[in-house]
Amino acid sequence: MEDKIINEQDLENWRRTHYSHQVNGSTIDKLIIIMGWISSKRDHGNVLFIQLRDKFGDIQIVVKKGKENSENRVFDILKNLKEHSSVGIKGKVVEQKKSPNCVEVIPHEIKVLSVSAKSAPFLTNSISTIGIDTRLELRALDLRRNYLQNIFRIRFTILNSVREFLTKNHFIEVNTPKMISTATEGGAALFPIFYYDKEAFLAQSPQLYKEQLTMAFENVFEIAPIFRAEPSRTNRHLSEAISIDIEKAFVNYYDIMDLLDELISYIILRTKEVNSIELKNLDIELSEIKIPFPRHTYSELIDKLQKSHKYIRWGDDISPKILKDVIGDDFYYIVDWPLSTKPFYVKSKINSDAAVSKSDSPVDSSESENMMVSESFDLMFGPLELSSGSTRVNNKNVLLDSMKKKGLNSAAFDYHLRVFDYGIPPHAGFGLGLERLIMALLKVENIRDTTFYPRDIDRLTP
Ligand code: ATP
Ligand code: MN
């Protein structure tokens, strides 16, 4: 087909009268204006079938080569327009049993609003055989693909349901600074920035601020980016991720696990209600989940893992790869992690007999310290970590001591520590990775397809 130059036109006084889902049996014989982009096109010589897509879906346009000039203008333009071009169509609705909405539109007039100058590397229905890097180069276009449309519509439902659930449970939403002066999760993964004439950092988590806010509001949550200079290339790490963070006063980590159980189950319930079509398109069946999710202690898992992996020692982090051997593909917790594997603000578990049972001979104090257990949990989905939570230290001296042991300069945390002189209540909470949760629920292999514009070690654009 020869490429003709088609002139783009202004919107002027054209406005859409109907979205695609409003074009149905009740609009037959009406003259309507629809707007959208061409999602697919079948050319049968003298007849063209066009799918025009708007935010609600597709509507079929049928145009035949006619006898009159005005008809042929529309035909010629549509014949030459490439997929993805944006148009407005004024036309008549007619019955068509074979089309998905049982109607189609016969165009009388067309307004070409934006021409797709090149043949796009992917159409809305293409399945991603194209590598993610190629797709990211044209991400906004990539996001028009059906697969990603389904994912991002569900993402929106997840965010809405988190807000609904936490609002019902008497949490208030807060926002905390993203430009900060000190690390919270250990120094390694910070992004330094210029803050006027000082060095500052992008926040790795809202941890210390949300803890402080329990003092004023008891139950708080924040949905916001966290920034981590992750050194490795994996399919589950981003440099900028969205964290769903909560913190609650006068409870411990067991209460927080109960809350997280209910949150996940509410998200699944709402997603099934709101996004049944998207789930079907993705071929995902969100089965009924049973809460509470199983809670395995860290020590139990290490014992199991040691049977097949002799080199694993109590105190090691557990890598996702080896977890596959002992765990199914579902939600569960790993609780009571060694204190040494957790950040300084995590509370130690008193009266724990883990230290005793792990050692046959009497231990010196530094060794028994190494065996200390914390009031902590990770929520897992198969080998994937979704969330970490814990009871927090709320005593200033204990916190100071813990900072010292982790080699942190407590003076740098003075802005935080001073609050502890004024009765900060006992509190506990978690951080839940939004992108990780989407990966788990929708079986997305690469975390980059759960966020609009992924950031990683190789990528700062688009
Ligand atoms: P991982 O061990 O998987 O790197 P983490 O233990 O370092 O994660 P936490 O500090 O516990 O992460 O953060 C709480 C949650 O935030 C994690 O369970 C995860 O869901 C999410 N998260 C943390 N870092 C990232 C990241 N780089 N990309 C995406 N999500 C992340
Ligand atoms: Mn963690």
C-alpha cells in the first residue's frame, strides 16, 4: 500500500458523544462521535474493518469504498492510516450481530487528530516476544498493549483497596520526607543527592518518620516511592519502588501479621469483584485464600534446609533460590529472624529459648548475642519476599544500644532519638512492596512490567 501524507486536524468543536462501552443496542441509528486510536485494522480491498479503542475498549468501524466523494474521503484516509493513529469519527450506529458489542459504526466524517508516522514495533494485542528493553524505549506505546493494560488496571484496584481497608481500620494516610539526612536500612543502598550545600539522600523507607507519627496519630500508612541503589540486576529489584508502609501503636508483630493477612485477603476479594474481565484476560484465577497464612519460624526452616544444603548456618539470610526446595507456591510467613539480620529499630524477642536450644555448651555473652531472635516476620509468596515487618524498639536506651552494635553513629539520629524522651508508645508495622505483590498475584515474571517507568542500575530513562 502506498503511503499518503495525511494532514492532522485540530479538535475544534468536536467532542466525543459516546465512549465505546456506551455504543450498544440502545444507540442504533443514532449519529454519534467517538474518539480513540486505531487498535487494529483488517483491509479487505474495498472494505476496511477498524477497531477504534478508547479507555473502555474497542468499537468496530466498517467503511466501504463508496460512490460519493465524501464517503471516499473517509475510506481513503482510513485505508492509509496506520495503527495507533488517533481519530475522531462521526458516524451512524448499525446492528451487527457478529461484532462483540452487537453493533458497529458506519463513519460519515473523520477527523485525523494524530498520525502514527511509523509502523509501530508492537500492536495492542501483541504478546511480548519483544525484549523489555526495546519495549521500554517506547514505554507509553508499550503500555497500550492489552497485557499491560490488564496489569495496570488491577494495580489501580489494589491501591484503592489498600486505602479502603486501612481507612476502615482507622489508619490515616501520611506523607513523609523523601530527601533525608541519614540511612535507615543500613548504609549500602543509598542514593546521595545535593541538598543545597549539603549531602543528603533519597529515602530508602519512611521507617523512622512513620514510627514517630504513631506518637501523634497511632495508626498511620504511607504509599510512596522508596529509593535503593540495588547493585545487582534481578527481576525483583527496582531502584525506585512503591512501598505500602503501615505503623500501628499499642500492638506487636503478631497483631500486624493478622492485619496483613486481612489486607491481602481484602485486596484479592476486591480485585475479583472489580477486575473479573482483566483477570480472565490474563488467565489468572485468584483462588480463595485461607487466612491466617502459615507462620514458619526461621529456625525451623534452617533445620529443614540444612538437610539438603549443608553449608547453611543459623544467622544466614535465606536466598530465594534455596527456599524453593522447602516451600510451596503460596503465601506464608517466616517469623522470628535472627536479630543480626534485621535493622536496628527491630525489637529483640525476650524469653526466646531459641538461643539456648541452638547451642549445646554454655555460651559466652557475645555468642548468645549472635543467637538472639527478633520479633519480626517476612511475608513470602513462594520464594518471593513481599513484606517485612516487626515490633519496633520503643525504648531510647535499647535503641541507642542497638545502633551502637550495628556500628551506626547515633549522633546523626539525634532528630529521631530525642522524640523517645517523650513517651513514644509501643508500636509495630510493615513495609509491603506494591510491585512485588502485583508480581505474586498476577504471575508477572519481571518486576519492570509492574511499574510504569522502571528504574534500575542500567536505566534512568524514559
Ligand atoms: P530483598 O531482600 O528482597 O532485597 P529487603 O529485605 O531488602 O528486600 P525491605 O527493606 O524488607 O526489603 O523492604 C520491605 C519490602 O519492600 C520488601 O519486602 C519488598 O517487597 C519491597 N522492596 C524492597 N526493596 C525493593 C526493591 N529494590 N525493589 C522492589 N521492591 C522492594
Ligand atoms: Mn525484608
